[in-house]
Amino acid sequence: MRIRIKQILEQGVGAGICSFSGWVRSVRSSKEICFIVLNDGSTVDGIQVVAESVLTNFSDICRIGTGAALTVEGCLVESPASGQKWELTARVIEIIGDADASYPLQKKRHSFEYLRSIAHLRPRANTFGAVFRLRSRLAQAVHRFFSENDFLYVHTPIITSSDCEGAGELFHVSTLDVADPPVLDGKPDFTQDFFGQKTGLTVSGQLEGELFALAFGDVYTFGPTFRAENSNTARHASEFWMIEPEMAFATLADDADLAEKFVRYLCRFALEECADDMAFFDRHIENGLIERVSRVADADFVRMEYSEAIARLQRSGASFTYPVEWGLDLQTEHERYMTEQIVGGPAFILNYPKDIKAFYMRQNDDGRTVAAMDLLVPKVGEIIGGSQREERLDRLEKRMEEMGIAKEPLWWYLDSRRWGSCPHAGFGLGFERLVMYLSGMENIRDVIPFPRTPRHCEF
């Protein structure tokens, strides 16, 4: 089994011979000596390989291009150069895969926009190595958190006949001939489609997650979701991953408690378990990142009613692009002002007007609001949205009628309120938004391996 560079840099292997493989990040050569920096993706740092002219293939080594794959063997010694602990004096260098001068990552720094155009190569850049190592570790941390708290992991469907949010932003899934579909009453006849009805890619696993919560108590789903929203902002993608826990016999307060515990856990995990990559982000992406994340990990999470939040924003005297009025949703500028100027830390905003929230949220006794919550954090605003779900069949059916949502396609959802219903609650956390928050990256396209956005679906 090959030794990873991360292991060598952290532990060393003692004075002696070792062998490892990686890709060339830089080459400096002269007539007598060649310095090669190799990186194998296990850490942001590379390790310097010193090749001397006594090597039988020294002339070939001097012509090695950036990006080439090598296996090296030699003596690991303490480096006399500053900025690195170890270097390898090579005895054997095998060129596994060469790279010529057309390799696109010749420079040390490229714009993120340019790197998006070569998404098949950008994981080799330092920034994206750090991003995708962090993303991988955070995904493992998500599962660890819910496992430690006795949640059942459920795989909810990707292909669905329901639109959870009711916004109609589904990608359609069909085997009908696009050029000549069967027609009934002037419209495509989906009864002849593969599933016998109109289907699409899921926008959320929440509704199906609720069904499992009403059998297992506490569950979560963590998987891909899709929105056919023609948005080109730095915060929107057409394909993204969602973390969605659901808890039976739970209220909105329980929901907020879980969200707070979850965010604290992930912040501390990133700081402790991904320290090298977090330090890289702090140096190169956002100065002060570690301090910002640490403050959230240790902060008191304020809980504030929506009505109070509106009043405090109106009294602030701040000038906003979007109006601040009761009955309107909070915009990012409002959310950031709330956390950064008014509260000075993370805050839950609770009990929103029912007219700006989804049909499944529990209606409060005041007739004006629903038991919804958003968790706001400094720098980004909303990071989690959730609610107590409406468990009363009559109230749910009435709300669906008011909002023009057909009951027939959701007969199974209504059945869950017909037999053994109970108070339950849950929330959704966009995984990419979490990675952005913890890395300081500003664009969602830069925290997804292969971003899907309007008019972009390469690979």
C-alpha cells in the first residue's frame, strides 16, 4: 500500500528509504540538479523531490512537465530549506504519465471563473483540493452526527410525482418522444409514459422523510435535489445536495435545538478535523475565517420572533435595497444586518407569516403565522430553514385548498395525518451552502465538483 504525502508530512517515516506517487506541481532544473514538488491530493502541501544528475534518466526528468504523474523512491531527510520539514533525495524516479506544455494549470494562480471552465482539471489546484477534501469530511461528519444521535438514514426518491415546495420548478423525467409525444386533449398524454404519470426530479426529500419519521421517530435524508430555476446567482445551482432531518413528537423549539446542535458540531468538526485546509482558507480565501467559524461554534444562538425582527430592522435606521415590512420575507441584506449588526451572532427567526411559507407548515393559533424558523448566521444570512409540520388533517386540507394545491397527487401524504398523526418537525440545510460558509468560498459553483447551472451541463 502506497504512503500518502499527508502521512509523511505529519509523521515522517524516519531516516530511510520510502516511495510515494503524485503529480508534479512545479519543476526547477539545472545541469546538475532538479527540484520537483509533488502533490498526491491528500493534503494542500506538496513534498520536494531532489533529483541529481547521477540518475540514469536525469535528462528525461529535467524535461518533466507540470501535471505529470510520477512514482519516486529515495531517502527522506529533513529539509534545509525554509517552509518545509521534509524532502526526498531521489534514487529512482519513474515517469508514469507525462504532461506537455499545453497543460492548463501552469500558473500558480488562476481565476475561479477560468477554473470552472476546466472543471475536469481544477481538483488539482490547491484551492479546490482543499474545498473537496473539506466537502468529503463534512459529508462524513453529517452521517456521524445523526448516527451518534440515533437518527435513521433513509434514502428518499430522486424521481417523484410530487412537488414538495409547490413552485413548479421540477425537471421533468419522461421516456416519451419529445418530437412526437402522444397527445390527449391537446396535451402530452403522460398515461403512456414510463411511470404512467407526469414525474420529475425531486426538489426535496422532506415529504417522504415525514412518512418515515412517523414510523421510526427520528430520521434524516442526505441526497441530491434539483431545481429548474433559471437563476444565475452565486448562491443557486440546478443540482445540489440537501440534509433534511425529521423528528416525530417534536415542536418548533425542538427543531431549533437540533439545528443549533448540528451547526455547532459541524463548525467544531471543521476546525478540529480539517485544520490544515481551514488554515489554507483563512490565509488565501477569507482572512479571519477561523475566528468567524469559532465564534459561531461558541456563540449563544438567539431566538427571535419574526415580528420582533421586523420591528428591530425598522428601528435600526439602516438603508436597505428591499423594503422591511411585516408580511414580506427577509432578504439576505436584512438577514446579514440582523446577525452582524443587531444580534452579533447566529439567530433563529421564528413564526413567519403564513402567506410567505409552504402549505405543510403548522398554523399558529393567531391565524396569521406558521411555526416556521430560519437560522441566520453572519456573512451569509439564512443557512437553515425548517418548521413544525401541520399534523392536523382538517387544517392541512384547508390550507391546501387555500393555496390551490391538488389533494389527489398527495393522497399518501394526507393518509399520514389520517392514521397515527403526531406533532413533528424538521429542517433543511443545503450542503453546498454549508461548505461555502465553512470555507469562505463565495460561489456555489466552486464547492460542487461538477456544477449544473442554466445552460451549463458539461461532463
